[in-house]
Amino acid sequence: MKKRWILVVLLLIAIAAGVFLLPEPTGGKSPKKAGANGPIAVVLKDAELRDVPVWLSGIGTAQASNTVVVRPRVSGSLEKVNFVEGAMVQKGDILAEIDPRPYQSALAQAKAQKAQDEARLNNAKLDAARIKGLARQDAASQQQLELAEANVLELSAAVQSDDAAIQAAQLNLDFTTVRAPISGRTGVRLVDAGNIVTANQEAGLVVLTELQPLTVIFTLPQKYLSSLGKNIQPDAAPLKVEALSESGDLLDEGKLELIDNQIDASTGTLRLKATFKNEQLTLWPGQFVTARVLIETRKDCVVVPSEAVQPGIDGDFIYVVKSDQTVEARGVTAGIAADDDTVIEVGLNAGEKVVVVGQSKLKPGSKVSPKEEEQP
């Protein structure tokens, strides 16, 4: 029995030893780790030759071209409110109506007064003519003639005063119909129908805001004053201006209307004003936007994606791929940035391939293999 246990133990030891001593399936050769001493996968782009726009950007605020508080110009009971809050109205549209009856009565009274004075004037003219004939025959005195002529003049003046009173009464009657002074968008209704309103009351009936066109006031640092160059001249052609959202989306295109005549000494900035048609109502009064003005377009520039330009001890450099698929770290002189690209002033030719992704794994002489750029 004891010998049997010894044989079992020896058999287990032999089996275990055989497992560890078996050769590897690959014939004893160790597999290489992926990428070891092989080409490094990178994303490449060609340096391009193209025209590059030069923009100056600043933060601005959209403002309405005109804002009017519509107030009643006569007092009375507000009978109708004809506008819808938030609707677009045209200049001359009827916004509200005030009870016209008191002003119709005042107009009728002014016209009656004129008719009365005209009748008295006609009678005074006849009297003056008769007295003038009698005076030629020495049947009336010169004093009587002068009094008759003075009466004619007095009544003529009264008729002129009546004309003015009629015009004023007619104007007040017209003011009972409240019309839009400008084309624009209505705001919140400030007074409801049925209320008593007074002439030029502070609250008004509604606020009208002109949204088309719309202006943007923005600022630029004073160092860009020289970049504006000849565009400061009053007779210069207006520059193109774009309004961008916080995320960089284009809201609208317009033109530069004004470069302010002085620099703000407290901030060292220059104010500019641009006008936009705002046909799609993408701009709204009070909205913060990025306004950028196009000052020039540089021709035939060598351009690469900005991520290709790397900072180094001796300045900026770019990994350029040579014909044997190895890279060199080439020093360059970077110029202006245009959106996501950078202009290379010196050190690179159009058509050369540059590394835009994967530079951290590279060193001069590294072999690379292109891969597809990962989409965000």
C-alpha cells in the first residue's frame, strides 16, 4: 500500500514537470509586441497654398437701430389695442385707438366759431365800403372810416385764429388714432383697453424696436489702430464684418459703419460700429457676439493646421515627412492664425506632408505610417 502511494506521488511530479518543459507552440520563439521598432501611426496633412483672410476680432453687443416708447399724445379712454405682442408692424400701422368724441366736438366747435367770425367779417367789409363812399361825399368822417377798416382787420385776424384752432383740433382728433412711428417689433403691452391714458404719459403703450437693420458695437485694442490703415479715412470703402455666436457659428454678415473718433483712455480700446441686415433675425438687441472685421486678404500663403506647429527650445518646429517615410523636426517661422490653420512664413513649402496628430511619440528619424484622422 505504501509503495502504491509513492508511485502516485512520483507520477504527479513527472506530469507537472512535463507541463513546464513542453515547447511553445511558436517553436520556442517569443512573439513581438505590437508596434515595437515598427512605424508609428500618425495623421498627416499636406501644407496648402491659398489666400488667407486677416481678421480682427472683438466682443460686442447687438443694439436696435431705433427704439421708441409709443406714448399717447392726447388724453382719453383707451378704446382699442390693435397690435399683438411680439408682432412685426410697419410704420403707420394703427396700434391703438382713443375715444375720439371729445375731440370731434372740439373740432366742430372750432369750425362753428370760424363760420361766425367769417359772417361778421363779411358784414364789416360791407360797412367799411359804405362808409368809404360816404366819406368821399363828406357824409362820413375820416374817423368813422378808420374805425370801420380797423374792424375789418380785427375780424380777419379772428378768422386766421379760427383756422389755427381748427388745425389744432383736427390734429388732436388724428392723435386719437395711435400709429407706429417706425417699422419694428412690438414688446409687452403696457396698458390695456378701457384704461384712461394721458398725453405723453411716462409708461407709454408699448415699446417698438427696429430689428432690421441692427447694429453691433464692439471694441478692439488700440494696437490695431494702425492695422485699420486707410480704412480710418471717411471716404474709404466699408469693411466686411461677421457676427459670430459663442460657439463660433456665423450669425450674419454686415459692414463697418463707424470707427470712433477717440480711444477710451481707461481701457485702451477703440469702439467700432457695424450694421447688419438681420434678415433671419439671428441677432437680438442686448445679445453678446464676437464681431470680426476683415482688414485684408493675403495671397498665396503656405498654410498648415495649427496643431502641426510645435513649440521648441529654439522656436517653433514641424515634423515633416520625407520620401522614405521618416520625419525631420524642421524649424519654421509661424505667422498669423486663420481659424484652425496657421500661416508658415519661412521653413515650409506647399505640398509637403506634415504630422498633425501623434507628435508626442516622434523624434527625428522616426519612421511613420499614415492613419485616418479620428472624427470627433
